[in-house]
Amino acid sequence: MKNILKITLSVSILAALFVWSGCNGSEPPLTETEIVGELLTASTWLEPVVTVDDVDQSDLYKDFSIRFAGDGTYSSVAGDPVWKTNGTWKFKNEAADVLVFDDDLEVTINSISDAELEFQFTWSETTFEENGRAASVRGKNRFRLKR
């Protein structure tokens, strides 16, 4: 009877150890959308360096900033005409290398890190008014932002 009890206790302990070790095993790796999503939403992106068709247009966006929220919304400051004050964003694909803003503007992420975000898109609108003068943003826009 003692041997049966010892064997039963030993088997129970081994089973508990296997179950416990399975629970503490490595977690599945994060997906690209999770990794990029965490980087995007960690804080506000600002200090833009902007080119349009490889011409520096940073002055047009000198006060620009954008904040991504985990619920698929964003808010921006001084982003006219491209960026709405508030809108939506989502990943186009599982590779998390293309964002879709407000269901129509596709933005390709060139690079993202804890410190810097660079993306590009093609803007088809011709101009916008700034203090009575037209400033062109039509063409290939490239933004480099910092935290």
C-alpha cells in the first residue's frame, strides 16, 4: 500500500511538473503587426524632416506631430492637407509594412525603431494655402519623424 501511495504521489508530482513547465514555456513570438503596432503607439512622433519628390519641404510641416492609438485612431497637429486632425489607421497586411489612413491613403513604412519612423506615400492633390500662398505637396512624400 505504501509503494502504491509513493508511486501515485511520484506520478502526480511529475504530471504537475510537466503541466507547470508547459505553462512557463516560451510564449509564441510576437507578430509583425504586434511589434510595429507597439512601436507606433508608444508615444507621439514629431520633429519631421519631409521631402516631396526629393525636395526638402520640412518648413511646410515644421509643427507637425502625429499620435497613433492602439484602438486604430490617430490625432495630428499641423498636418494639413494630408493629415486630418483625427482619423483612423490600420495595417494593410500582416507584414505591417503598409498603413491605411482613413480608408484611402496608403503609407509605406520604410523603417521604424524606438527612436525614428520613416514612411512614404504619393499625394495626388496639387496644393494647399498657407498664409495666402500656395504650397505644393503633390508627389512622393517622405516623412522622417522622431519621438
